[in-house]
Amino acid sequence: MADGGPMANHRFGPGGMALALLVNIMFALNVIAMKVVVDATAPLLSVALRMGTVFLICAPALRPLPGRTGWLMLYGFLNGGLFLLLLNLALFMATNVGALAIAGQLSVPFSLLLGALLLGERLNRRKIVGVLLAFAGVVALVFDPHILAEVPAVLVMASAAMVWGGATLVQRKLTRVSVMNGQAWNGLMGAAVLAPFALIFERPAIAGLAHVGWVPTGWFAFSCLGATVLGQGTLAWLLQRYPISTIMPLMLASPVMSTVFASLYFGTPITVGMIAGGTVALLGVTIIAFSPDRRPVD
């Protein structure tokens, strides 16, 4: 009960559901954005520039918070630095973006497991059924004939998902931290972690930045403002008010959207299996969204 104190007065309803949908859309589109930008520049450079830009946008809100500055720095290191480093490397290695979107959902079981073990959050039967159903739909998307060629990238993406699952747990220590302050630390730590690697390993890409076209530049702007400031900021706001077991399973909609959006953007076909898997996954997400966090006591 003590761990859930700050969230006790917040009831998850249509407003929270709308914000979760917004986060899913921002994250799904960001898969396209990051792939386009990575291909036009380099994996380390692109994310270092992204987090540096986020920091510049949010810098006026940067504040040290007594007793929580260390948590803010850890969150920024994990979410803005290590996670995005691994994610961009996976995108650089892969050709099948949909496969990475699917592997990225390993962050959900990592988040739920950590929430259950360290925060004492319990999953009721309906929520468990919803998670299993959602995973069944996501697994159905894996039946892609080209997936074997993507195994190294998928493994890197799985590592990124594990890091992101840990970062969501750190966010729970950051109640009453403004979105802009949180993202300022996210950008600062991300840029500090990634910029040295880019300077050492990607000097030719830095020299070629002047020749990057308007399309990658536009997607880069979306990645900074839409996915990072708006998307991650909204997710942080939700995680400060509701249990991980409520919010993180809803993010299972993101790989379905990512697969559809990537298929439309890159011109890859949407198969019957993808439609069936996406439908099952969304059904699971719906069950999760409408199941209570805890059963009332008689």
C-alpha cells in the first residue's frame, strides 16, 4: 500500500486511455523516423543529436531535485542513453523494421516482472489473460520468412527492451517531477553518454551532415519533439499516476501500429497473418485496459 500511495487517488479512465493511444502512435511513427534518420546518418550520431536537441528544448526546465537527482540521472542514462544506443544499433543492423517492433515488446514482461518483484504489484487473472492474448498476437507477427536474417538485430533489440523495462521502474521514483524537467535530464544524460562514441567512431557521418536531405531532417524533428518530448513525456506522466501493470501492457499496441505504419511507408506488404496477429494483440490490449487493477474486497 505504501508504494501505491501517490497513485491511490488516480482512476484510469478514458482520458488515460487517450493518452496511452497517443504514446503508442508517437512510438510507432518513431520507428519509421529513426530508421530513416539512421540510414541517412549513423546510429550513434543520430541519437546523440536527437538527445542533444531534446536537452536544448527542455534545458530551461532543468532542475536538480533533492533526494531524486540521482534517480533523474539514472533514468536519463538508461532511457536517453543506453536504451537508444542499443535501439539505434538494432535499427542500423536490421532490414525488417517490423521484426524489431515485435522484439521491442519484451520491455512489457520486463516491466511487469520488475513491478511485481520490487513494487509488489499484482496481476489479476483477467490482466494475465489479456497479456497472454496480446503476446499471442505479437508472436503471430513473427512468422516472417526473413526473420532468421534479423536474429542479431533482434537480440540487440531484446537487450534494449530489457534496459527500457528497467528505466520504466526508475520512473516510478520520479513522482511530481515535471515532464519538461524529466526530459531535460533525459536529453542531457543521453547526449553525454552517446556524443563521445559518435565523435570517436562516426567522424565521416558527422562530416556528411551538411548533405542530409529534408526528409530525414523532418523525421529527425518529429523524433525529437513528437516521440521524445511528447511521447516519452506523456508516458512518464502516466507512469507517475498509474501502476506499471496498467500502463505497460497497453504499449503492446505499438508494435502492431509500427508494423502497419512501416509497411505503408516502406512499401512492404501487409499479410493476412499480420492482420490476424494485430487483431488478436489489440483484443488482448482491450481486455487489459478494461480489467481492474485489483479486485474489491468483500
